[in-house]
Amino acid sequence: MAVGKKEWIVPDCELPREGEGELKGHESVIVVNDGERKAEIRVRLYFTDKEPYEGILWEVEPQRVRCFRMNDVKDMCGYVVPLETQYAMKLESSEPIVVQYGRLDNRQTNLAYYTTMAY
């Protein structure tokens, strides 16, 4: 039996600018599909001042992990995530998955990186 669930929320998203230093600022969502079937994941973005965006579809093969970068237009199915804008995302998967969120924010020399499990 696969570990995970089919619906996830990441409430605190904000794509930072690339910032200073060798490592460039970014956001990512890491998805683990522990199951026996491919997971098809619909992604919805919520904003404070406009309607949600729903044109993003991700796939994760069975028994695989995949990292999706919010600053990669290919990963975001052509959508350009606005920089330094508060938003949230909901993932709805066809199969149980586990979701983790990470942000590297180095807009200043004191590097800040954190990860958190989605809800």
C-alpha cells in the first residue's frame, strides 16, 4: 500500500529573486510516489489579489521522487510564477503521494534555506 495522500496544501509560497552568491534563490516542491501507478497531479495556485491559476499538471512515475522548481517555466507548464509574491498551492493527485516544500532565499548574504512538509 502506497504511503501518502491525494490532496496537499502548501500555504506559504513566495518565489524569491535569485539573490547573491553561487547558489541561486528558488522554490521547489518534492514529490514521492511510493505506489505502483503513475501519479497525475493537478496544481492550483492561490493569490491574495487575483483568481487561482489552474493550468499546471505534474506526473511522477511509480516508485520515484521528482523535484519541481517554481522558477522553471517547463516545470510550471508555461506559467511564470511572479517573484516576491505571496501565494499558496494545492496539489490534487490521482494516487497517494508525499509532498515536501523548500525555499532557498539568498536575497542577502545571510543565506536562508528551509523545508517543510505540506499539509
